[in-house]
Amino acid sequence: MAKVEVVMPQMGESITTGTITKWHKAAGEVIELDAILLEISTDKVESEIPSPIHGKIVELLYPEGATVDVGRPIAIIEDDLNAKVETSGAPKAQASAAPEKATAPAAEAGSTQTAGAPEAMGHSDESEDGFRFYTPLVKAMAKDAGIALSELKNIKGSGAAGRVNKSDLENYIANRGSKGAQATAPAPKAAPAPSAAPSGVAQTRGSDRVEIVAMDNMRKAIAKNMVLSKQTSPHVNSIDEIDMTRLVKSREKIKNDFKKREGINLTYSHFVLYAIVQALKEHPLINASIEGDNIVIKKDIHLGCAVATPTGLVVPVIKNAGDLNLTGIARQLDVLATKAKTKKLTMDDLSGGTYTFTNNGSFGTLIATPVILQPQIGIFCTGVIKKRVMVMEDDAIAVRSMMYGTHTYDHRLIDGELGSKFLASVKHHLETMNPENLI
């Protein structure tokens, strides 16, 4: 008979915290081994976390919306179903009368076992206000800004259990010189900061007809990465129209047999991904990145494919796509798309991409100019396939299934000539492809 601590897992080397977005079980309930206990969100990925044991939940240590350091206990489960369990109802960090101490629930766990990663270390300090915990990010920001720990203790935190988070410190630094001590004054109770609420919870401001919704971790990360990409790379777009008529007819002939054999719907994205791989082999400089003044040309093609999920866009990576045929690409994409929609993606699934494809045509969009995913130097985007009246080379008029393709590239390395040649290569492979020989 033992109590087991479930800790906040580490979803990747650079991940130091996770946000609890949803508890699937309540204190006092029985949970099966590997049944989903909660959902967490980081700045990279959203995941469902299973229970490490079959047992009865003794306590949930944090409420939904709380951001917890990697390695910190977040729940306690008793493996003896017959043991008498006293539950407190609300998660501890929410119900505690001393929120500063809610960041260290392990102190009361006694001889419980720990399931998950080792406890993450941060700086703690005993003061008149009690225990304060600062994440590595906050400590690093404070050090860069020349803020001593004695000064850091005076900042009122809006994070989980009163913790000082990144936005609190940024606001403090911004107001430090002009407002002095006012920067540390508690916010009026009538207008709590939006970041104090769980991610995605709508808030109103006074009597105005305005809705304020706090960004979740994934949306924050997307916003940050898109701004960074525009600041890093001078984006250039080459656009051409691609005649998909032959491919549309071929797909209609083979899609049912392919579905029966592979259990996968054969989509146009599979053909585009395959064509991109061939074009990257012909133009290897596109499969590169820039590090300082060096050009790093990648010999392996790891092809990212944007997948829409209810919480935002993720880009899982088809590893070694250059070694796969059309069927292999379809299989790998199906696995990754399923993991994305069921929140099973790992950091390995999302890292290492050398070039990216995004299909805006699935939303009915005609043309789009996407943003490069750093540190890559290019991204290919397709629009919707539409029938149009076209004038052919022999001046004949015909109805064709047409699609726009956009190659967006980093002008620091790729000039218009190479960028356009790559686009022409993708176009050529799509227009001349014979799917029946590829699968």
C-alpha cells in the first residue's frame, strides 16, 4: 500500500513548465492504469497525461489553468483501493490560505513515491511573506535586468498560487523607472489581470462590450515564432498555377483501392509532399538553414506538414522523407495527423524539420503567402483546386482543374531565380506524376 505522486512531466529539453488545461478525474475517484488523468499544455505541444497506476485519487494539487514547474507533484494517487481516502474537494493550490506555499506541496507528502521526472530545481527564499518559488526563466530575466532577489520578492504575482510569471516581471521592468514603488502595488480587486485566469477563459472589462480571452501557451508560442520569423527572414513569394487535371483523374481511379489496402484516404497533400521531396533533391540548397555567416545544407529531408487542431496549428515532421515513396509518406503523415488530433505528439515529432508544407486549399483558400518556420529557409503552400477555363498551348480552350502553389523563401540565401526554379520543379512533378506507378 503506497501513495504515488504524479509529477509535471518534461515534454522536451527546453521545456521547464507545463499548464494544466483539464483534469479528467476528481479527488476520490478511481482511475485505471494508463487512463487519461489530465491534459497539459506547453509552449510547444499539448498532451494527454495517463495515470501511472491503477488507484484512487487522493488529491489534485493544482487547479486547471495553473502553470507548474517540471518535476513538481501535481496529484497523489493511492494504489490501495480499500484504503480510506480523505479528499479536500478543490485542488490544494486553489484552496490554500497561503498561496505562496502552494508551489511546494511535496513537503507534506511524507513518504510517498514519485512517478515521473526528477524534481526541477528553482530558487526559493524564506522571507516575511513565506516561501517564494521562481522559475529559471524569471530568474534569468531578473538577473539580466539587474533585479536582486530582495526586490523580486516585492513583485505581486498573477500566476498560479501568486507566482511571479514572465508577464509580471516584464510589466515590472517596464514601469520600474517611471512608477517606482507603484509597480509593486497590488492590482485593484475589481479588475484582475487577464493572466490570472486559466487559459482560454473569457473575461469582461467593466461594463464595456469587450471580451478578453487569455492566450493559451500554444497561441503565445505561435505568435512569438511568427514575429521572430518576420524579423529574421526577408520573405519572398513566388507563385504559379499548377494544372492538376491529370492528377485529379488518376487519384479518382486508385483512391478506393488505396483506402482498402492501407486504411488511409489518399489526399492531394500526399502528392504535393512527394513532389516537394523530388524538388528538394534537385535543389538541395533549399533544404538548408543559416547559422551566423554559414550556410548549413542538410543531407536528410525532414518534411514538416502543418496540421490544424482545435487549439492551433502544429507542424509534425515526416523524418527521412527523401527515403519514402508515396505510400510511405501517406502512412507517416496519417500517424502524425492522428497523434496531433489526439494530443499524442512528442517533442521528437515536432522537431528537426528542414522544409515545411502547408495546405490552405483545405479551407477553400485560393492563394496564401505563409510565414517561414525558423530556422528553415522555405515553405510551400497550396490553394484549393478549382475548375477553370484555360487557353492551352495550341490555343485550344479547355476546362482544367487548377491550383495555385506558393513558394515562400528566405531572400538572405535564396534569390528569385532559385526560388522560382524550385517552384517550377514542384509544378513539373505534380503535372507529370503517374500515381499508379508510385504506390
